[in-house]
Amino acid sequence: MTPEPPHDCALCPRLVAYRNENKRAEPGWYNGAVGSFGEETARLLIVGLAPGRGGANRTGRPFTGDYAGDLLYATLLDFGFAEGSYQARPDDGLELRDCMITNAVRCVPPENKPTGVEISTCRQFFSARMETLPNLSVILALGRIAHDQTLSALALRKSAFKFGHGARHELGGGRLLFDSFHCSRYNTNTGRLTTEMFHAVFDAIRRELDQMPPRA
């Protein structure tokens, strides 16, 4: 199974219809299934919800072009998971280090709300993506949907791993799952997630990885 769906993935009718609607309104945008970004030798996999309409759906790179990306990429640079300069476009030259970013659902959903069927349908790509990362040690779930998608892909019971900001879960096989509230503008504007809270999660991840053997 391929870890990335085709640009014009046709598996979810509602998402296809919305994608076509966006294509008519904004023909110059990417308007397709957004692939993962980062190194396949990465030990850290960051899992978001889905592309934002004016973010990754516009630019074609996860978390690129919207507020969530501003906070995420600045944090990755601060903690040594990225090099270069984030300029909110896919050709800005930014490179990830020991890190990959993907989404639980690869196509933009209306109102940022994928359905349960859409989440399940896209799981095949998420599962295949994890299988291609031989050094994967830490997964960071940004939000409950990313958390649940990770557990489902690994065939783990959700009741045994409760989502909570800053939570750390041992998944077995030497892998860890960390949770964070999503770095969306809504969460930061309402104070549900502060920069300090977000940085605290990355600080914990950085310390875990620094204590692990170096990647192959």
C-alpha cells in the first residue's frame, strides 16, 4: 500500500466534491490530497488533523500557509527539528530534521471536520506511512482525531490511552505517543493552547529523543 494518496484521490465523495468546489473558486491552488513532509529516517512523526482550506490545500505542504503552521514551524526550528527559514510557502527551502509531518486525513474537509468514514478510509495511507519509517520512535498527535487515528492504525484500544494535552503514552515496541491540543488559531486565541504549553510538549519530546540511541 502506498503511503501517499494520489493528488486526485477519489475515495471520499464528499471530500472530492469540496475539492472540486475549491478548484473552481481558486484554480491556482493545490486542491488535492496533501502528501507528508519530512525525512523517512525520522524518529518523530507529527500527526495533524487535515489540510486547512487556505493553508495546505492552497500550498500543497502540511501546515504551510496558515496560523497553525506559523506556530508549528517556529517551534520545530526552536527545538532543532527543522533548518532554514519558514516563509509559508513550499519553496521556502525549509527542511525538517529527524521529523516528518503528516495528517490523519489528507484532503481538506468542509469546516475542518472530516466524518468518521472519511477518517477510516484515509487510515490506509496513514498506516502505510508509519510502516515506511524504520526509525519511528515518537508520535505527536495534534488533537484527538490524530490521537485516535494513530491508535486505530496500530490496533490499540482507545480506552487504554486517554487523550490529554501533554499526555505521554507507551505504545509498546519502544514507541511513545505524545498528545497536544491542535495549534489552530481557535485554540490559541481562546487560550486553550499557549505557546508555552506547546513548547512544553516539544521539550518533553526533545528530552526523550536525546536519551534514545541515534537513528540508523
